[in-house]
Amino acid sequence: MTEQNAFIPLLLDWFAANKRDLPWRRAYDPYAVWVSEIMAQQTQMDRVVSYFNRFMELFPDIAALADAPEDAVLKAWEGLGYYSRARNLHAAAKRIMTAHGGVFPGELAAIRALPGIGDYTAGAVASIAFGRDAVAVDANVQRVLARACDIDVPVKEPAGKTRVMEIARALLPSSRAREYNEALMEFGALVCRPKNPDCAACPIAGACQAKHLGIVSDRPVLTKAKDITPLNVATGVLLHADRIFIQKRLAKGAWGNLWEFPGGRIEPGETPQAAVVREFREETAFATEVATKLAVIRHGYTTFRVTLHCFLLRLAGESNGNALPTPELTAAQQSRWVRPDELAGYAFPAGHRKLIDQFDGSLWL
DNA sequence: AATCCGTGGTC
DNA sequence: TGACCAAGGAT
């Protein structure tokens, strides 16, 4: 791919005139750039900004983040998904305090060695925050270069990934990596979009091979998407003596270290009501019964499409007055009986958060 | 290499 | 409505 680095200056000009006014672009402070890059993984910048601003208010610098309880960091991340990012961010802040004297490292290798930072993020922070000559190849860059240079192999597979990386490195204008990387990504997000790319307004259309060949919609070459699995799940809000039972999930697996209401898959032939009672018995050893059905919530996560049946539960049989029983936990690391107004302070998976926000304490007290 | 890990927006 | 997909990383 030696043909055209001719379009790079056009891209840099386009970026200078069209870049969005994002908060971390004010001073390009390494901590702010780092947080923004972690938050932006597998989502879009527009969705990140409000989280970013709140995060920086709560944890204004690396020391504040390192000193914060992990629960507080996860609460600030609630709704963003991929919560290992928040756990790794927190762990990395602690490591920067101990191993780097509280100063964010400026060398590519040192950045890459931090937990939660891979090739992309290391290149992004090194270039954007420190001006290093490093590439940052994300899905935008893959798409833009696949179209501009007509890459005919899937960019998500090793061969295509390597190809894009080589091109990106070859085109990198020395000492201008920040603008270069940001320009490629911003251009991919705003003009050279996955669907409906705005070729009519494209500043590099004249140099785009896919455009020239009339195959823009065939670039990048996509790999087949994974099948979506429907999932029926039951969960229960156990209310006793004006308290609600919640448990903290295990550190590993989905929603690690977040809080939740007990529940689980509805087995074939099983009613949602039976499932929630069974799950409560298995996860807590509590004997419960359904008081009312609260809601049916639909939401997706990774490759699943969940139908979440939500119930209000009470303890079955003689409940020993207002005493709050102690569970035998099998699927959680700890549990609490909390007042309904305290639910707002805990980080829940999105499906459970939807349930909480839907009732907001109005029904269960 | 393949799988896991969330969520919400878009068309 | 449902399939696709986004400033990825860890194992």
C-alpha cells in the first residue's frame, strides 16, 4: 500500500475544521484522555460524554480514583457495560500510584502494560496525550482504510487486521500522530460511517478506491455476526420488614462485582413464578413465594436477548416477625437487606436498573 | 482462534 | 422488528 498518502493532508484539514468539541480535547490531560478512551471502547463518543463529565467530577485525578472504593467506580460506570473496564481502570490507577509515582506514564510500552489497555488504547493515549508517533487502529480506522485502500479481506480477522495496521503505520505523518489518529476516527464516525456513508461530502472521495470501484458498501469485508440466543429469565425483589434483599455478584463473569436481585434462567416447561422461587432457594436458601408480578423487561446483552420476568416476593411460612434472615449464598460474595431508597446507591445490571427505575419505590412500600 | 464481556442506537 | 454494530481487552 504505497499508492496514496495523498489523502492524509486532506483528512487533517477536514479534522481541523470539523472536530467535535469533546471535553478531553480541551487540555489533552493524560488522565482525561485515558478515561475517555476506556469509556469509548465498544460504544460511541456521544454516549460517553455525560458519563465522562460525571466521572471526572467524582474522581478528578488519578489519586482520587485510586483511593475510591471499587463500588463507587462501578456505580459511576453503571449502564456503560463491559464492567471489567471499570475494574481495570481502578486497578490501573492504583498501579500508577505505586509503580509510577502517581504520574501517568508517557512511554508506549509502560502504557500498554497497564490493565485494561491493549494495542489500540495504548496507541491512542500515547499519541493523543503525549504526542508519540503511534497508531491507534480502531473500528473506524479499519473501516476508513478498508474503503480508501480497498482491503478485500475481513478487517476483524488477523490477516486483515495486520494489513490495516501496516497501512496505518505507513501513512502516519511523523510528529502529528494525535491529529492523524483523531482525524481518522472522527472521519469514520461522522462521514465514512458504517451505514450511509456521506460520500457526497467526503473530502477524500477522489482518492477512495472503494468509491472509484463502486463497492463502498462491500468495504470493509465483514465477518458473519454471531447468532442471538433468546433467554427467559426470572428475578425477584424480596421484601421483608420494609427491606429489600440484594446480593453482590462474584468477581468473575458477567457483571462482576455488581449488585443484583437473585434470579436466573427459566427452565423449559417451568413457569416464571416457579423459576424465581427455585432460584431464590438455590442462591440463598430462602423459602419465598410470589406476591405479585411486577413487570416483563426486555433487554439484550452480548449475544443474548433476554426476557426478564420480574416478581415481588415475600418470605414463605412463619417469617419470624421483623427479623432479617441470613442467606446461604451460592452465587454471590455478599448480601444486604437495604431500604428501597438505598437501591439508588448500588450499581446494578441494566435490566435490574430498569426494574428499579420503573417502580422507584412506589409499589413495594 | 474463539469466546466472553453490555448496552443502546439505527434503519 | 430484528439484525447490525460501536474510539476493544483478556483469556
